[in-house]
Amino acid sequence: MSEFDAGFAELDALGLRRRRRVVDSPCAPELVVDGRPVLAFCSNDYLGLANDPALVAAAQEGARLYGVGSGASPLINGHMTPHAALERRLAEFTGMERALLFSTGYMANLGIVPALAGREDAIFCDRLNHASLIDAARLSRAELNIYPHLDLAALERELASSKARRKLVITESVFSMDGDLAPLSDLLVLAERHGAWLLVDDAHGFGLLGPQGRGAAAHFGLASLRLIYMGTLGKAAGAAGAFVAATQNAIEWILQKARTYIFSTGEPALIAHTLLKSIDLIEQGNERRRHLAGLNALLHSSIKFKRWQLLPSETAIHPLLIGENAETMDVASRLFARGIWVPGIRPPTVPAGTARLRITLSAAHTEAHVARLAETLMELE
Ligand SMILES: *Cc1c(COP(=O)(O)O)cnc(C)c1O
């Protein structure tokens, strides 16, 4: 008996045991898993860039020019020419003064939030925010206020009654498990009225929203000294990493204080070199975004369920609400047996009783892929 056995038994009983599969092909709609072909609707590679030949070539060129490892923290010798160029490009692309690159989105949030808020401060966090934002808020030791999902009236009451030295409102732009969009203009008005900062995590909007995919801030035309914009580079951008963009001063402060930036090895320069190409493809990507929007509409128009519910979505994230953990995982495994991979999402990732399949579409999918998914799901209900 290991000391973890009781814990495993509890996870198994609740249907919460997580398992991985080994994928033996590049990230694309058609994968090879355990030696057999699978049609996948699970990646966040929304523009189909993860295996784009131009990005693969850029990565090879980056390795030739800069090697593989960066060797140290960006504050020692791990900040190289492609990192500096990418930071300038990201600032210009998102319309912010300055940007700072992190190795992952999780690390970015864990660095940014404690840099901005500490013991004497207060954080106001949407209840459905991503785990990295919740963890970051806890790590900061600031007072943590969690407001009901998109409940701006509740948020305003909490902001108005807070006596904290500094206030930080944290939200996702596109919520990762529901695919709905936060009203960022209204949130920014509230933040400014109460002297708070607004941190927007645009993990699922960067590359997709706004003109040329410039992200949620551009989509809503946000401009404010109080805006801290964070985007990730492993989803629509097709590679890895993340960045925060804001005023010159706010970014300089985060650079001085973010421990996940200071005490972690810099992202390999070949990735930054690849991402410069990726931003070009995003900027020129209207055709990809138009195709993706067509697939999103096609999915909703071709599915009719009796019991299950395909939630409305303005994005490429389509939650199919099933409810119970066991039924959700059973549907996911029957779907997989038919060669279609859609992940089941259970608590604590989503609230209890709202287990779901999380369908994500990509510009690399075809209409035939979406039709096959819709038909198979309706057969299984
Ligand atoms: C994926 C995600 C992150 C983490 O980004 P990684 O680069 O994958 O570490 C942060 N926030 C949100 C909302 C995400 O969906």
C-alpha cells in the first residue's frame, strides 16, 4: 500500500482520475494516437499554425543562428536579439507601449500578479478565471475577492467598499471553458472609476480577435494607463510562451519584480525567432480567421440535441454540456473509440454538475471534419 492509494481510490470513485495519451504526430486535426488515426477537436492551435511549414522553417533557422538553449535567466545572458525583437513586435502589434516575454502563460500570470499586488492590496477575480490566475492571486498574499462570473454590479460593490492601497481586477477575455467574451470596455470603465488596474488574460483571444488578430484590447479599442494585457503564444500563435504588455513604467516594474521572470531560464531564442514569423502569419491571417468563423457557424447549424446542450459561443471554443462526470467521460471514450477526440472536462476545472465536452475548432479543420463530428455526436446522444 502506498500512502497515495486512498487518494487514487477517491479520484477513481469520483470519476476524476486523469490519464494521458501519447500522440505520435505533429499537432493537427488528424493525429496518430497509439498507432491509429484520430480526428482531434482538442487543441488550442486555433489558426492551425503549430505545424505550419513556414514556422518549422523559422524554428530550424532560429536553431542554426542561436542554438537551442538560452543558458540563463533573461536578466543574466538569456535575453537575446530575437527576444528583444519579439517584445518590440508584440508591443507594436497589440498597440501597447512595451511588452515583456515569459516562457509560458502560467509563469506569466504567476509573475505578473504578485508583482502588482501584495499584502496591503486587493484582487478582484472572476469566478471562472483560469487556475493560473487564481493561483497567482493566492501567491500574491493580497486580499482575494471572487465575484460571480461577469457580474459587474457585484464587482462594483466590492471595488467601492475596498480600502486597499492598490486594487487589481483580473479577467479572461475569452473564458477558456465556456468560450464567452468578457465586456472589457465596461470592466475598464469600472476599474478606472475606482482607481484599479485591469489585467486581461487574452490566452484565447490573441491571434483571433480584433483587426488582423491583434487581440482583445484592439477588438474593444481599449486604451488606458491602467490596462495590463497578457497574451499567450502557445495557442493561436502555434509555438510556446507568453507576454505581458502595458505602459513603459508598468512593464519596467514587472521586469524588476516578477519572480517567474527573474528566476527562470529564458525561453529558447529559436522559439522567439519562430514567433516573429508567427506574428506575421497572424497579421496576414484574415483568410484563416474567416474559414474558422465559417466552421464555428457550421457546427452550430448542423447539430440538434435532445438532452445535451451545445452552449452558444462567439469563439472557437464550443462547450457541449452533459452534466454528470461519469456520463461525460463515457461519451468521450465512445467518441474516441470511433476515432474522434474531444476532451471531457470535469470539476474542478469547471463547476460541479457542469461536466462537458470541450470542442475546439481550428482553421486547419475542414467542413467535412466538422460534419463528421456533428453526425457522430448525434448518433451517440
Ligand atoms: C492556457 C492558459 C494559460 C496558460 O498559458 P500556457 O502558455 O499554456 O502556460 C493562462 N491563462 C489562460 C486563460 C489559459 O487558457
